[in-house]
Amino acid sequence: MSRLEVFQISYRNRSYNAAIIPNVFTDNNERIIIGCHSLDSALFDVEKGYPDNEAQYIDESIYAFLDDEYFKLSCEEFVKIAKKYLD
């Protein structure tokens, strides 16, 4: 099992998990960024929208968001979850 490539995205002096994985929708070598749900909550409010331009910029660079606990999984398990929930 390969290790999930997790990195930190900083927003408003907090760090959030994100991962780079193979695009689960195509067979090419394209990769996508998946952010954690807590980052999604910090970046966008359903009633108020984006709190600032930085939040919108970050949000637009992320393909989708998954629950925070999934970022502890192996790459294979994480990709399987991504396929299940994002398909």
C-alpha cells in the first residue's frame, strides 16, 4: 500500500489537510486535489458565501472535499473512498 500524499493548506492562520490523488474519473495521468471537510467549512458559508478572495482562490483549486478522518488512510483506501463518494 502506498502512502497518501497529504499536505497542508493554510487559511486564516490554521492548517488543513489536503491530498493529491489520481483523477478518479479519467484513466490519464491527471491528478486532483481533495481537501478536508473542515477546510470547506472555513472557505465557504452557504448563507454568506466566501469570506474573502483568498478563500475563493483556494476553493477553486480544490476538486472536492472529503471528511477529515479519511486523510489518515492509505492512498489506495483514500482513492476508493473518493470514487465512492465523488462518482
